Amino acid sequence: MKKTYTIKIMNESFNKIISKKLGNISDIWQKNEDLSIIETISSLEQYFQKLAINNSIIKSQLNEEFKRYQASLYHFMLYYLPKPNHSFIINIKKSLFFAAFIGNNYKSLQISCPIYFSEESMLDDLNKLLNIKELKFILKEIDINSILLRDVNSKIVNILRKINKKHCFNLNQLKEIPYANYDLKKTLQMKGSQFSNLRWHLNKFNSKNYKIELVQHTHIEKKINHLIGKWRRHAIREREFSFSDVRSDKFGAKLVSAMINMNNNDSHDDFVFLNPDKCFFRVLKINNIVSSFHMGFPLGFFKKSTIFAHSIGISDLSIPHLAEYAQIDFWKYIYHYGFRYVNDGPSWKRSLEIYKNKFRPTHIQKYYWATLSLKK
């Protein structure tokens, strides 16, 4: 008990140090735990508006149709904001970085770069970021010797392999992360023998004549979280998941609940990123119980994109064939809104890879997580 209390005091102390030091850096946005989700989104939008005014290079890239998996503010909100410790966005020269300290003792720093002018300039800007005196102080105080650079392409990896002496980091480890990509039209047609397994699952589900309802009412967050908890227990017990981090899924439930409430109050027009064409979700009831939650967003920041990132797909695994039915249901929904391609993210387990192959990806896009050791 005493040890736990000591760690808590230490974390609170580090929390204050990090917040104060980061606050002294220009062109930065950092998470504020005192803000509601709506206030947080408003704060993020103000930051991006200011960024677009002050940086013409970043402004031009904000309006590009990016294909990078992390090129969306929703990516930051789902995968960085839910982290228990500090998360922040920072602009360095021609690059925009998403980052978060993670772990009980802030022992790791994760960074990704959704916007950059070139791979070479991005790594130069990362070097500038890590040499900012306030951040250098934090890294030294917490004793962080390495960082995780997420979602980088093979060209960045090749540059990292021969990084020169002017950079403050070296490549230490690589982990390949394959992302499944789909042509929606091809998948939804489900023609040919390659889709026979998927058609079999859908036929089996439809033969049960379940009562299926679309849910979009307020106070839905609690029911989605109950579904997420049930899915997690089943995945760990029966689907080879030794651990399943569902913080982003629960944040997605919170975000969906906020969107529904705002839409009901007719006040969402003031929030660019809460407009209906920026985030899509489907919550299904099966026999009067919330049993499926899917969510995603177009890649890019401001420009309308035909590429969709399918970020959350949770179904009650105790209902046979529901996962396949709910995913096709969601993809039909987004296809109706003009999306042509889907990036369905990585497969962390072999069982998940087998599941995704049922929908026949048109290609597998390779990304890497690169662990960088900091030079002393």
C-alpha cells in the first residue's frame, strides 16, 4: 500500500513537471484533464485553426487527401487522448507530431507524424523536437532512453538505418505492422469462390431471423461499454488475446455519445470534427440488447476523402456470425456515403488476421513501429 501511494505521489509530481515544461513550448497543444470531451474538441479545433494561419506549409497539407493511417484528428483522439498520462500535439517546422507519455511511471514516449513535407525533413524535425530544452529536461528527469516512433513507412526505415551523426537518436528495433486495405465495391459484391466463406457466415446469421435494430439514442455510452467489457473477456478467454487494451474503444463510446447529444441539440455545426461527414458509427441491437459497435473516419484532416479508417469493430462474440454481419452492415453504410476504400488497421493476432482475410483485402500495406535509442 505504501509503495502504491509513493508511486501515485511520484506520478502527480511528474505530471506537474511535464505539464509546466510542455506549456513553455510554442506551437503545442496538450491534454487537459479538466476539460470535457466537447471542450477538448473545441480546444483542438482552435489549435488547428491557429496552426493553419501561422504555417503555410502545414496549412496546404491539412487540405491534402492523405493516405497515411494516422492522418486524422480522430486518430489522435482515439489512440492518444485515452492514454492515462500526458498526450500532446506539436508542430515543428514542416511536420506535425502526435505524442503521448505512457506507463505508470511515464517510462515511454510514443510519437507518430501524420503530416510531413518529406521523410528526410520529418526525421530532421523529429531531431529538433527531441532537442527542445523543455522536452530534453523531461526525458532526463524521467530517465527515458528510447522512444517509439509509430506507423512509419519503409522509406523512413531505410533512412533510419543509415541515420547520420547530427541526429540525437539511432534505430534500435523494428516491428512490422501489416495493415489490411479493401476495395469496398469488390468486397460488398462478394462475387466468386473467394467470398464463399463470408457468404456462408452471412447466410447462417440471417437464417436465425434475429430482431435487429439501429441504435442512436442518448445515454448509449454505458451500454456500449458493457458490450466492450463482454467482448474483452471473451477475446482473452477464447481468442488467444493475452491482453486487450480497450481504452480507445471506450473513448469511442464517449465520443459517439457526445456526438448524439450534440446532434439532438442542433449545435454541432460549430464543431468541424463533430460534423456527420467526419465520423461514422453504427450501434446495433440484437434481440433488444446492444451487441455491435463499429466506428471510423475518413483519412485526412479537412479535405473530403474516399479512404476510410475502420477504427473500432466490437461485436458480441457469443452470437455466431454476428461479427461478419455487423462489419458488412457498417461497410454498406459508409459505402453509401461515397467511401471507396477501407484501411482496417493492423492484425495483432493470427486469429484476427484470419478473420480479416474473410473480407479479402486487395493489398496489405506495411507500416513499422521503430524503437529509437536516444544518444547520451
